[in-house]
Amino acid sequence: QRESPSTPQIVKLTRRVTCSRRPPPSTSPSTASTSPSLSLPRDSPPAQPSTMMSRAVLLLLALGVDTSGAFQAARTTGWTRTTPLMSTNDLYAPAPPATAFGAGFGGTKRQAPPDADSTILVQGGSLRTWSYRSPLVEQVQVVLSTEGRPLDADIELWHGPDNTPCKMRVYVENGQLRPFSCVIDTPRGPNTVAIRNIGQIEFPFASNVYANDVEDPSPECVQASATIQGGALRTYPFDTLVDSVEVLLKTDGRPLNARIELLQGPNNNKEVIELYTEDGFDRPFFCILETPGSGNVVRIVNTAPVEFPMTAAVVPHSVNEELASGGGDVVIGGDIGW
């Protein structure tokens, strides 16, 4: 017969089994309500990246961190726009008062030149255009200049398809000493001003076309009009005191064909303008010629037939006050100051 185990050994085994067992989780309502909802069982899989991202976003929102520029490109500091943004409404806005930089003939003041930012460099053989769609623009002023080299340009006014009511050929010996400036009438828009540099590539020039603060002929210029018959010419000599002159050409509604020359010395053309206008009454021609130095003569030739006369007026625009007061360079053979 087998010997039955002693009572103390049975007690030891019972205690070992009882201690090795873990108590089952409590399922009482009070315990379930107090347990945290974010606790995960040990055997659950790791959290997904999307879940972690959503938790991070919730944390940032709870902390009040600004994330509006988190997914935007980095801003470059210290950069400013050099050219201001402008609209077509700025064309009709009232211009600021111009600063006078020279006294004109008869007490008139010359307008300040436009800003250099609107000047465009036209290379040799290239074409630039300025379009005005609004019919409110009735006149534009064209200014051409160089850095001392000759200027050879072709200026046209386009009004509709294949319609050129005004065109001119301009040659200036020195575009810095004698910049070209003229006013072109642009009634019944839209109109386009085309400027072509017909010189070589070594002779670029700066061009500027603007519709604000356009210069108008003085009352003396309007009253001094004289008739020039077709095929005839007339000369206008000027004194050394005159720095610039006004030239106004118009007709009674007929076409206008003329050539304007600025002479300094015998047969020495400093500036030549060959002009054609479809209607000399609706589109008269007005320009300002710079006449530095002495011995300046303006010659106007009516190149149209005898059936097409025109009226011309040439008067001083600005006078050199220094020479008029008796100073300045000495003129050999002159009688200034007597």
C-alpha cells in the first residue's frame, strides 16, 4: 500500500497554486466608469501614423500654436517691388503739379520731364508700340533722346487696321544735345503709337510716350501763323538767346506734307523731320526744337502740290536768361550789351 502524503505537504501545494493564480479583472460598474478610456490592452497592435498625426494636431490646437504657415513656402525678407503696380485708371487720374525748370517765352513755364521709369530703350532695328484704347486720350507726347549718338527713327500712328493717319521720319545729329519732342493728336480711340529705330544696332535711343501733362502751343504761336503754299519754303532765323522754339503746322482739312529742318551754318542739318498727316485740321502737328548755340535757322518746306497749302508758326519757346542779362560766352562780332 502506498503511503498517503502527509498533511503539511498538501497545504504547501495548495498555497503555491493559489498564489500563482491572478485575480480576474473586475467588471463592476463602478470600476468600469473610473478606468481611463485611452488604456490599451497589452496584445493590441501599435498605433498607426495617421492616428499619431491626428493626436499631434489636437495637441497643437490645445496648446494654441499658430500653424497657418506650416505648409507654405518660406518668405524672403528684405525684398521690395521696384516698379509699382498701376492700372489703366491711373491714366486719367490728376497728375501732381509739375516743377518748372525753365522760363518760357512770354512768361510761360516748361513742364517737368516725365519719370525715367517710363522710358524704354529701343535698340537698332527694333519696334515698340504704345496702345491707348480709351477715346478720352486725345493727345500724346513723344520724346526721343540718345546718349550723344545720332538718332534715326520712324514714328507712326495706327488707327484701325491698315490705317496710318500720321507718320514721320526723324533724324537728329545729337540726341542728347537736341532731344526730339512732339505732340501727336489721337482723336476717336483706340490708337497705337509705333516707334521704330531704323538706325544700326550701335545707335539705340530712349523713347517715352505719355498722355498726361502734354505741352500745348503758346498763344503767341497760335497767333503767328502764316500760309505756305504748296512747293514753297520759309526760313525762321533765331538769336543766340533762344534755347528752344515751337513749331505748329496745320491745314484747313486737307492732307499735310512738310519737311522741317534745323540748320546751324550753311547747309548743316542738325535735325530733319519729314511729316505726313491725313487731315491737318483734325490732326495738327506741334513740336519743340532745341536750338543751343548760335546761328540756328528753322526751314519749313511744303512738299505737297500747289493745291495743298498749309499754315506754319515758329516762335521762341524758352530763352537763356543768363545770356539775356549780359553774361555767358563772348560772341565774336556781336553787339550784345551795347
